[in-house]
Amino acid sequence: MFRTLRRALCAAAAALLLPLLPMTGAQPAHAAEPGAGYWHTNGRQILDAAGQSVRIAGINWFGFETSNNVTHGLWARDYKSMIDQMRSLGYNTVRIPFSDDIFKSSTVPNSIDFSGGKNADLRGLNSLQILDKIVSYAGQGGLKIVLDRHRPDAAGQSALWYTAAVPESTWITNLKALATRYKGNPTVIGIDLHNEPHDPACWGCGDTTTVSYTHL
């Protein structure tokens, strides 16, 4: 099972996935300034396109994993102003949780305020198209994005990477779709394959239905 997953993901995501340092709190702007272009690893360091060491100073922006199907806060503010604020506070990376619901054609983003010109370019877009807008604007300001498959659906988190409603095949298909969507985009530096797997998930137990995907 995991050999199949390895082959499926590697072809689409080899250029995209990076080993990531743990998320940290905001650092002073001069210390958290990200490098330009693609980031890559060299041993324990993350380097920018010029070979300069960079440090991830990350913040979570929840919402795509909930029934809103879009980042939270858009009911009150324009998404660009929030991204600008993250940048001004010294963050250089935004972790965006999502659920597999955002890949469904029936999913509609909600709780977005369009009054006074706010979020005007998001009107009529689906969740993935709004994600594209966020990635694009974040990249223009030098921010990087880590995508986080946080839940199989908006109903809640799961111990394993699959459920009866969202099988492993759907998980693989959607991860491949994301990797393909952002392949070649230096703003997206990684994908968290599944948030916090736990019991009955296991490490080294030999049971392919529960063994942790981190052994890929």
C-alpha cells in the first residue's frame, strides 16, 4: 500500500515537498526575512535560491478545514490586508489547514464579506480558486505557504489518514492534485500529509492499515 503511495506522490511532489523545521513564533522582521525563489535543504538547514540560510517563522491561518471552506476572518476583513499584517509582524510562512471537502464540486465557500470592495476578486470562486488567490498574493509579498491536510472532511479530525467516508484513495488523489497544482511555484514549500495521526496509528507495527505514513 505504501509503496504504491510513494510512487504516486513522488512523481508529482518530488520537487515540492521539503523537510520542514518546526513552526516558531514570530521573529523580528530582519531575522525572519525569507529568501527569494525556491527553498531547498542542505543537511539540517533550509536555504534560499541564493544559498542563504532561512528560518521558518510560521503562523496558522485556519478555515479551509471547516464548514466555511475558506480561511477564517474573511467575514470581517479583506484577505490581502490580513496577509499584509502577517508580513508586517515578521512572519515569513503561513500554514493553511484544509479538508478534502474543498476538492468536491459541491463545496461552496461561505462567510465572505464583499461589502465596501472587500475580497472583491474572490466573488464567485470555489475553495481551490480562492486558495490560488491566497497563494499568489502571499508570494508577491515574499511569504511562503505550507499546506496542511488537517481533516478528511469538515466534520472533524481523524486519527488515521482515511475514514469510511474519505478512503485512502481519495487522500492520495487529492494530495497528487495539490502537488501538481503548485508544482513549479516557489511560494508553496511543502504539504503536511495529515495532521497529528494518533492511536490506532502506529510506527513500525507492520499493520499496513494503521502504520504511520511518516515512514514513506
